Amino acid sequence: MEVADGEAVSDLETGTHGAPPVPGDSPPPAHGGGRPPGWPVAIGLLVTVAGSVGFVVAFVANASTAWLGGSLAAALLGLGMALAYWGRDLAGDEVISGPYPAPHDDAPGAAALGADLEQSLGVITRRHFLSKFLVFGVLVFALSQAVILGALGPWPGRSLFVTAWRPGRRLVTIDGEPVTREVLAGGGSLVAFPEGHTDAADSQIALFHFFGGEFKPQPGRETWSPEGFVAYSRLCTHVGCAVSQYLDEANVLACPCHQSTFDILDGARPVSGPAGRPLPQLPLAIDSDGYLAAQSDFTEPVGPGFWDAG
Ligand code: FES
């Protein structure tokens, strides 16, 4: 509020600016039945802070979802109430200008102007305080929601891209028996794991032996299937079930979960069902002792790709 050249410029909030009070005029009604404007904002922000702190405590204490939801609802409700009342009572300025009698010539006018100034100062001070409280309340609420990040679990790092297969690591059965070239001499298939890692579910493979020339390597994979031994990941590329059914007459692997089938003579390409990606092939070698081993890890992630999941 400022006064210059005989003119008064005032905030509408004070409700008494402009011309001097006229006898018989009644003062504007105060907000909240006599309470100063801004008190609902303060209450809303207090509820927000209390709800936010309660949410963090409930989250850390692993409390029930009722506590989590209740505290979050209280925080949001308080914030909504604070913003709504802020918009109604405290936001915006309306400047009124017009002729105002020189206060020094008019004792009642000077008194009214002094009261105006005092009231305006109170409003400005209150709004300044509530502005800071509003920022504080919003910050507390935002920070309280950061604890949700703790529910995301451990950071996966490179775990989605690597398995237990390493160059030269031998294939073993579920019982830990090394797989030699004689094991499947008559054809067929078996489940194998990396030596020392029979509990690594993401590393399980289905091993096949084709010796009639029916298997044709994919371009660029000519060295991955020595003597007709071919290995594919057993994790379905749909949502990760074990592809556990081998239909040897059709030369397909089938997933029991949603009936995807994979053509093992054609790079384990999906031929039916919801899977959209071939089963990754493991590059194989046969070492000098006749044991089957990996040339390397898989060259692509096994199981459902997180980039095309869903
Ligand atoms: S998980 Fe294999 S088809 Fe769905």
C-alpha cells in the first residue's frame, strides 16, 4: 500500500481502502468468522506435513496399506485445502486508486489510514510467513514420496545381460555330471547348466544333438554348433517360463505356460504363441578331453526382454 500526491493506493484485502470511512458504513466481514484470512491455509499445511511424516513412518515401519493410504490421503487433502484457500484468501492483489483527502488535514481520515496501514502490514507479514510455509509443506510432501523409490528393489545393474556362462566353462547335468560328446551320441536332448552353477535358473539350456545334417546354422553362427550339438536358452522369451517340452517329431520346443513353440532347426524362431523373440543360442565348443563347453556367454539377454515386455 502506498500513498502519494494525495492519492491512496491500497490492497483490497484490507477492505477499508479508498475513501475515508463514511459514518454508518460497516466494516467488511472477516474471513472465518473473525479469524484472520489464511488460517485454513495454515491448517491445511499442518495436515500435509503431518500426513507426509506419517507416510514415511508407515513406509519405514512396513505398516499396513491402510496406514500408508490414510497418511497419503491426509497429506494430499491438506495440500489441496491449503492451495484452495490460498487461492481464495491470499492470492492476487487488487490495486484501487483514486482521490484521497490529505490525511494531515483530516484527523479521522488520518486515523483510518493508520489503521489501514497496520492491517495491511499484518496481512503482508502473514502472507509472507504462509508463502514460506507453503513451500516447506510442498517440499516435505515431495520428499516423503521419495521413500517409494526404496520399494523398487535392488538396482539390476548388468544382471539382465549376463548369465553364469563363461568361455571354456563346461556343460553339466542337473546332477553336476559333465556332458561329453558321447552323452547324446544317439541324438535327443537334455537339460544342462554351467559347471558349478546348477542353481542358476537363468543359465539353463536345452542341448540337442543333430547328426544327420538336418541342422543348418544361422548366418554368423557357423562355429556355434560343433559336431551338430546345439544349445538354446530354456527361458521363454515371452514371460520367462521354462521351455520344457520337446516335440521331437516336429523339432520344436514348446512352452507350457502360454503354448509358444520354437523351431530348433531354424534358430529357435517362435512359430506360434505369444513369444516374439527366438530363444538365444549358446555358442558351444568341444574341449580336448571331449567335454562340451561354452565359447562365451549368450550374446543377447535371455528370457523376456525388458524392452519388449508386455
Ligand atoms: S511364458 Fe512361454 S509362452 Fe508365455
